[in-house]
Amino acid sequence: MTRKLNPHALFGLVAASTLLGIAGTDLVLPAVPSLPHAFDSSVEKAQMVLAAYALGTLVGLIAFGELGARRDPRRLLIWSLGLFTVASIAATFAPSMEGLIALRLAQGAFGAGPAVFAPGFIKGIFPDDRAAAAIGRLGSIESLAPALAPIAGAYLLTLGGWEVSFFVLGGLGLALTLVLWALGKELPARTEALQSNQTYWTILGNRNFLRYALSQSFALGGLLVFVFGAPAVLAGPLGLGIEAFVILQAVGIVAFIIGANLSSRLANRFGTERIIFAGTSLLATAFLLLLIYAATGGTSLAVIVSIWIFVNLGFGIRGPIGFHQAILAAEGDHSRGAALVVAGILGTAAAGTALIAPFIALGLWPLALGGALLTGLAMIVLVALRQTPPRRLAGTDG
């Protein structure tokens, strides 16, 4: 049967589904500082609303990755978005902070499906010579979401209370569920048989996959830990207001777009490995500078934004091609490979956010320290797990 939708329309449908799950965290970020007052709770517990979503997503990624290797991913995608919609709407009626945390855990788990199935769908939508570029483009879009969604969330906060962001997530989820119910069969079924011996453990035993997946997880995880805590720090201890966070994110978006647009061109000219390493180096160095500034008591928004430009530029350079290389290293097992990569990112973000939450009232330095440590780990992984060619024996030719 001939598809009614062209490949680019199908790609847009897949990308929109994936972005919804990512927006589940970032769209509500600006509302986090208002949650302690709304529920008569603490700032530290409000941060757990973010960590719970990331932890739920981590569980969902692993579950959907395994289900996607055994069941029709098209049906699983519909169920994933439908249950995400229910959890999002239910969250608006949460009776307490503890109830909201529990619903966020479920929301994150149900919203994880699209990120798992997207690479496999794209490999079926596009021919081999275009699929790799499309997967890289999806990675670029996914990396941009943490910068765009908080700005939209800040605008939604001006229209009402913290509940507005959850209503919007539920509405978007319902719309996508209905569209996929009508058009989901036009998405490609699995086009490649999985290797009979392929499991999560065998993929994790692949040194090349582990290198790219861990470096991507630590790089983006470090950035997300900072973004998750920035609204509370900027509006709280630094006294700069939520407007400062909007400015920070707007500038970060521009820097990321510049880096992402340069990424593939630089990789074609200088090599993928060199550009991934260069982008990671810039990212880690910028976080180190931010830590030094914060440790000396600096609170100037102009200085923070200036350093933040290089944080986002560095990730823009390495993010898309780093994600693409990790998916390719999974050697055809797209569902499990994508699940592990995104699970690593969100697991890192969840753990980092939870560890830093008790110190969030101390100012900027705990966030900067978290970002510096994680991006430093991204650098270490790239070097430590690099595959070296076999050493040539002395006296041999060739």
C-alpha cells in the first residue's frame, strides 16, 4: 500500500512524539519555584518533581526498549502517548507534592516510548544513504528541546498557575495520540531482524557503544542538571527573577543552533572524532570557568550568560553527531540502543539533580560543580575508552 504521507511528514510525526516526552521535563521548569508555595512544601522537595520525571523516564526507556524488540512499535507508540496524556492531566489535580511526584514518575515512564522507537522508524522511512543524516537531525532536535521548552513554560506560567503546563502537555499528548491512531499504520514496521544474541548486556559490552553513549550521557546530563536547577537558583539565592532564566535560555538557544549547524560541516572537514572531542572540551572548560566564577561569589547575569554561550556552543558542536555515533554503534538494535543512550542521559540528570537538590539554596556553585564534574567525566570517557589499533611488532613489515 502506498503511503499517503511523504517521508518528511512521517519524520515530523516521529519527531513531534519524541519532543513531547522531552518537554515533559523542560516545559514545567519555570513553574518549579512556585510549587513550594502552592503545596506548602520545600524547595528541596520541589526539585524532586524534576528528578521523579527523569527517573520514571529511565524506567520507561528500559521497558519500552525491551518491548520494542518483541512487539509492533507502532502500537506501542500509541499506548505510550495515550498513557502519557492520562498521567499529564491527572497531575493537574495532584492533592500534594508527594502525589505530584508520584504522577510525575508515571508520566515520565509512559512518555519514554517515542524516544526508543524513533531511530527504528527513521531507518524505515528513509533509504540507507539518508537515514543516518535523519537520525543525526533528530538528535539535534532533541538536544534543542531543553533550551526551547523552558521559554514556552515561562510564558505559560504567566497565563495561569503551575497546572497550565500540565494541561498543555495533556492536550498535545491527546492530539498526537489521535493522529497516530489514524495514521500510525503508515509508519514503517521493523525493517531489520534483531540479532538473536543481542540483549542490553551485549550492547553494553560493546566498548565502542559504551564510549559514545557514556560521553553523550555525561555531556548532556551535566547541561541538564544545571538547567533543572537554574530557575530556583536565579529566582531564589541570586535574586535575579525568573526573567533571568528566560534570558539565559534564549541566549543558549542561539549558541546551540550555531554549534549544531557547524557540527556536520566541521565533522566532514576535520573528522567526527576530532569534533566530538573539541565540542566536549569546550563544554567542560566553560563549566569549569562557571564554577570558578560562582566559587568566588560572582552573581552577575551578564557574566553567567557569557559563559553559558560557550557551554551551549560546545554541546551544539558535539551533541548531534555524538548521538548519531552512539546509535550507529548499537549495530542495528535501534530500540535497545536508543533506550540505553537516552536512559543514560536522563539517569545522569536524575541522579545529579537529586544529589544537588539539598544544596540548591546555597547559590550557583553547586549547579556549576555538578556541570563541571559531569562534563569532565564525558572527556575522561572519550579518552579512556578510545580504541587503539594493535601495536605493531618490532621488525615486521607493512
